[in-house]
Amino acid sequence: PPLDEILNLHDFEAVAKAVLPAKAWAYYSSASDDEITIRENRAAFQRIWFRPRVLRDVSSVDWSTTILGCKSSLPVYISATALGKLGHPDGEINLTRAAAKHGVIQMIPTLASCSFDEIADAAQPGQPLFLQLYVNRDREITKKYVQHAEKRGVKALFITVDAPQLGRREKDMRMKFVDDGAGAKVQEGQQDVKKDQGVARAISSFIDPSLSWKDIPWFRSITNMHIILKGVATPEDAILAYEAGCQGIVLSNHGGRQLDTSRSGVENLIDIVAALKTKGPWPNPNFSVFVDGGVRRASDVLKAIALGASAVGIGRGFLYAFSSYGQEGVEKAIQILRALKDEFEMNMRLLGARNLSEIVPEMVDASALRAH
Ligand code: FNR
């Protein structure tokens, strides 16, 4: 369908499913084992109900914010998803260009199809970028990669901690990995590609499963970027991250692609915020809590913000947008969330919040969240 018939982020998913080659669709849409967590990521948002306030003069509302010190036109960033060229010949650069035009921040994946420099070169001067990091067994490779990214202006390092090994994504595993040139241009030293286990496992064999809390000071010693741990699920680990001197965490289950039957990030938010409140000021200017997984509507974003998230990440929503329509699709996805009369403005008015700081826990009823 023409792009102007796309009304929401779900529509992009339907188009992507219809137009993508089977292998790309399997890699993008798959989740681990019985795919229970990926369904729960959506379902959890649907168990949170709004408690809107009325008569608050909402003639003008503003949902812009800063994320880790970088201006963002939305409390949403583009989360890292690997292998963009499976979906579109321009790969991740579709996201970079659309993000520049609309003031949104992109997190570049370690396993991007475009090289890091191709993406950095496509960015506008001063455009804020984040980097998602898979840590190589050979730490010199990781060090070079991180320091190069910092030199090129990346503002924050999101170290993925929920993937010491990639999950079993059976839809993907059924498609044997055939090299069609869309593969990741990843860091050197990552040659032992196993070609019979699906795309995900084939590209990820360099990831170091020995990574531990003891490595955090090493990251601090090699970079001044903000360090965020992506894939935290418990108050225990949130506190460890805080005490290790990280600048934040992403409550994420990797879009349901890692440990199946993990809880959703938004559900974990409640206990994790409560635990962090015992450790310091809240909101804590030095420690941000992000959520991703299943976010497809501005209303989902507002629920996460109400429960204490600084911002949320969206993976598949943007991935499906560029797979279907390239850069224009991503721009449209951002506009759907942001533009006048569309999702953010309408939802904030109906909720009675003129800016993000007016979105408070009392605006949601999460009592049913734990009911299942
Ligand atoms: C991902 N995600 C991911 N995360 C990460 O840290 N490194 C990676 O290389 C990837 N690759 C990746 C590929 C694909 C196809 C998907 C769908 C996801 C996880 C991603 O950053 C994010 O956590 C989830 O996508 C969020 O869930 P939604 O928005 O896709 O529901």
C-alpha cells in the first residue's frame, strides 16, 4: 500500500511480512523457543490502564526531552537491530537519515550490515548517536571499536548483557544461513562463522560469554562515554549496575529473542524503580532507566514514562518501517508517533499532561500487571 495509508506501527509489520524474503522475515520477526516473552511484551502494556486527569488546559503539549544529555524530539530512541540490509539495500543508514531529519537518536548495532563508519558518515554533523556493543573475546578488538566510536562522536555505549549466547530462534534456525551479501560487516577477528544454525547464531560466535561485573571498570577505563547495560531484568542487577558506576540500564528481554518466559521490561520497571529509589534521589540525574520490548504506540511510551522510565527503545517498529519503505518509512513511523494531531499529542491531551514531567505514576493503574 502507498505510505499514506499507513496509520500505525503495526501496519508496517504487515507490509514487511508481505514484502520481505522469507529469510529476512524469519530473522527479524523470530523470538526464542515458544515465543512467549515476545507476546508478553505486547500483552503487558495492555494490562496497564490509564487514569487520565481532566480540565488541565492542554492546548499546548510538549513531549521533547533529553536522553543521556542529548536532545530528542521524542522520549523514544531507535534500538539496535542487527543486519539491516536483509530488509533494505541501504540498511541502517535509512535509520540514520530519518533520525537526523526528525531529531531522534539511533543506537548503532555492533552487528550492523553497514560498517560503523558508513553510518557515522551518513549522520549530520553533531547528530547524537549511541552504540550497542557486543563484547569480543579479544578485548583489543572491542577497545579499538569503542574508542573509534567515541572519537567519531558517539555519546553512549549500550553494552548488551542479556546475550552471552544468542537464544534459539527456531523460525530463524530453520532457514539455513546462506551468504547473500547482506551479512554483518562486523569487527575483524570474528571469522568462525557457523553457517548451519540460522542467521542469528552464524553472526554471533565472537561474543564473549565470560563477560562479568568485573569487566565494568575496564570499560570505564577505556571510554568516557555514558555506559548503559542493556538487558537488565531484576532489582538485584539494577542495583549492581548502579553501584558499578554505570549511567543507566535498559530493562529489556531483547525483544523476546533471548531467555523465553522472561517478564517484560515494563513489568520489571515497577520493582526496579522502587529498588533504585532506596539508593539515591529519584528521578536520578546520574542514572537513567530505559525500557524496550513491544512498544508500538505513544500510549505504550507514556505508560513506561509514568512508571519511571526516562525513555523507551523501539526495535522492530522502525526495522519494519525501513524494510517496507526505506528512509521514508522510518520518517513516517516517527511522524506517526510525533506529528501534530497524531499519537503523542492526542494521548497527552487525553491524559491531561502538558509535558513529560506531568506524567506521574498516579496516571496509570498497573494493578492488573501482575495478574497473569
Ligand atoms: C534485536 N535486538 C538486538 N539487541 C542488541 O543488543 N543487539 C543486537 O544486535 C540486536 N539485534 C536485533 C535484531 C532484531 C531483528 C531484533 C528484532 C532485535 C534487540 C533490540 O535492540 C530491542 O531490545 C528489541 O527489538 C525491542 O523489542 P521490539 O521493539 O522489537 O519489540
